[in-house]
Amino acid sequence: MIRPATPADVSVILELIRALAVYEKLEDSVVIRAEDLAVHLFGLRPYAECLLAEDAGRVVGFALFFHNYSTFRGQPGIYLEDLFVRPEFRGAGHGKALFVELARLAVERDCGRMEWSVLDWNAPAIAFYESLGAAPHGGWSTYRLTGDALAALGR
């Protein structure tokens, strides 16, 4: 079953974010606090949304996403920031169910596309995405500005 997250789910979402970071070998990068996640997902101005996959009443996966906008298409889009299913629940259709619900929301909201990034070494994820009909968006590189460099530029 797929459902939208509620404020009561913040602790389990944070747990899943940490599990994803371990899988991606980035656990030292996770600095988010539950209070911040609650404000960012459910505060006065939510910055993102979250869908949860459940199996027998237990949350087993999540998709955290937000809207972007294509000036070329003149349409909003959905950017999938994180998708994760607990390893012991993979292969049962939870990841696909999350994607199907995201696609349904994208169509309902008149979005022109869904986008996300995947680590180059993550062959299982790449195969999964391609099995859904997704294709890499060649010719583009992702850049990121964070930390001191972001602060210095923003002053």
C-alpha cells in the first residue's frame, strides 16, 4: 500500500533516510534532524512531499519528492530526491508501486516529466529504472554548491 506521509511519520522517514545513506555509503553526510524534517515536509511552507510504502502495516520504503519547473516545456515536473525500499522487502513491488503513484501524481498535476539522479555504480537501481521505461538524460552533468562555498557566494 502506498500512502502520503503524515507528521506522525517523521521518525520513520528519518530512519529510512539514514538507511538509504548507509546503502549509498554516505552515512557521514546525514546531518538532518527530525525537527527540521517535520518543518520542511509539514510546516507552513512545505518544501517536499513524501510517499510511504507499507507492508502488513510496517513502513518499508519511501519516495521523497518536490516540484521543479521546465521553462522549455512550460510545465511543472516532479523531482524525485530519494527512493528507498528496505533490503528485506525488495523484489515485492514496493519500489514500482511508489513509482506508479509518483507518475499518477505527475499526470494529475499536469507535470511534463519526472526526474531523479542515480549513482553510477548503482546497477540494480539503474536496471529497475530502465525496466519502468526511464532513460538516462545524456549530455548533462549535475553540479552542487554547498557548505562554505554556498555561504561565501550568498554573502
